[in-house]
Amino acid sequence: MLERRDAETGAVFLVAVHSSRLGPATGGTRMMAYPSLEAARSDAMRLAEAMTYKWAAADFPRGGGKAVIALTGAPLSPIDRAGLLRRYGTFLRELAGRFWTGGDVGTSSADMDVIAETGAPYVFSRTPERGGAGGSGSWTARGVFAAIETVCGRLFGERSPRGRSVVVQGAGSVGAALIERLAAAGARVSWSDPSPEAGERWTRHPELTRLPPERCLDAETDILAPCALGRVLSAGTIPRLRARAVVGAANDQLAAPEDAERLRGRGVLYAPDFVVNAGGAVAITGIEALGWSEARAQREVDRIGETLARVLDAAADGGITEDAAARRLAEARLQAGR
Ligand code: PHE
């Protein structure tokens, strides 16, 4: 774990490299305030590990890493924020390719443009105006949607989410894109987001029901899609779930490893987060680093549905949790070194 304190703002840059076995460590940069520096370090480390598993399960030649810009919580003017991002870019450049990055919670592709002013070439997901492939949110949503189709196929014998109820927790860049895809496919969508401004563009869609955030986890639904922060599935929340399946984009959804067993005990199908949410990272890095066309990126992201089907089969055949089955798949690729 590499750490550097930004003297001007007091923010701390944390870069966690978990594995470079399959390729250069690559993961998003998350920017937010944490209750403590310890909490920020733990987040960076767990998310870096999740990236290792994500790339391996997707069979993509990159390694696991994650960066956190831990803010102090004091307000940052746009000018201060841009300065902070440029200094972070300088830090990335000094790392000379040991870590490559893209967007995550709290950072946008416009932020990637600023980081790349000093951090090029180690920055993916810049805006198309600056030569990047743009934001990753709608790609991630595409992959989550493919995973939801697989899960609907298993639960109901029909892949289409038409008429199924889905609760989407979080209407950020991934959650909002997922809500729109699901609504277009005829699902019955409820969603929540703590921000009062969220969902302004849906005021003319009365079929999208807004829930208070605290109601999300115990809402009765076919599918719960966590698309906000991690560690939402825990000893405290799992007993309250009234969803048949959990299929969402948030990274690091299980608060503790035993929570996979807890979900199984309750008969809730769990689609492992690092399998389901790979679409953004895979599409953007594929387009920018491997020269994929848009059509190729779509095909690769849609494969998430098939990968998940393999994982669900392996879990059922082996009598193990979906999380354990997905880890085995990823570990086999890590061991083979490809
Ligand atoms: N936020 C992405 C994720 O968690 C990381 C990412 C985005 C990596 C874009 C590369 C490019 O998967």
C-alpha cells in the first residue's frame, strides 16, 4: 500500500496493489471522506483484492489495485479539487505504471481528464473529447442487466426481467443507468438514493417507485440490486432480506466472508459482486488498452451473463456458495497465469 498526504488539502492518496499476476494493477479511484484513515486503508485494500478477482473472473489481462483519495470532509472549492486531482496525477505518474486507474465512487470522467493532465498515460475513462472512452457507469449497468437476465432465467425459467420486481439501491452513474434499462425492459422498478436531487429526470415516470433508503434492504422483491457502497450484506441485514436474489453493481457487498453462507442459509441467490460488476472496467480498459471496437466491448460485457451461469452451476454442483464458486473460477485463472 502506497500512501501520500497532500499537504495543501490534508487529503491522503492511498494506492493498494493486490496482484499484478495477470497484468498491470488497474482499478478505480474512489474519492470520499472516511471516518478514519484506517477505514480508508481497509476500503482500498479490500477493493484492490476485489479487482484481482474481477479481472480474473472476466478473463481480462489486468491485475488488482485500487486507489482512494481520502478527503478530510472539509468543503473543497472546484479549483482546490482540480489542484488535488492534478497532484494525485503526479503521484500516479511517479508510480510509473505500477498502478493504472479509472473512475469510481466520487470521481467522474471529467475528473479523469484532470488527473490525466499530470498522470498520463496511466488513466482510463477520460471523456471522449479528450480521447477517452468516457464514463464506465452505463457499461457496468449493461453487465448487471445481463446478470439479472441469467438470474431471472434460473428463478423463473424466463430470462426477461419483464414484470419482475427489482429494487435498485443507489441511483448514481451505475444505478441510474440500470434503472433505465430495467424500466425499458418492463421490470417493476423501485429505487432509493439518499440524495434529494437523485432521480429528477424520472418525475414523468410514475412507474418508477422511490423508496426511502432505509426500506431498500427489507423490501419484498424478486431482485435486490445494491448499486451504492459496499458491505451492505451482513449479519444484521441478511435476516431482514425479503429478496429472492441479490444481483447488483456495488463492490465488496459482503461485510464478512461468512455472509455468503448466511445468504445461502436463507435461500437467497447471491450473484457475486465481482463477477456481476466487471462490465465498466472490462469495456473501458478493453477499448482503450486493447483497441476493442464498441461492438466487441458489448459482446464481452454481455458474456457476464454466461460467466455467472457457470458460477451458479458450479455452486449448485459443488454444494458451495456462489461466492466460493466464483472465487474458485478466478483462482484457477490466477494460478494458470492467464
Ligand atoms: N470503478 C471500476 C470498478 O470498480 C473500476 C474501473 C473503471 C477500472 C474504469 C478501469 C476503468 O470496476
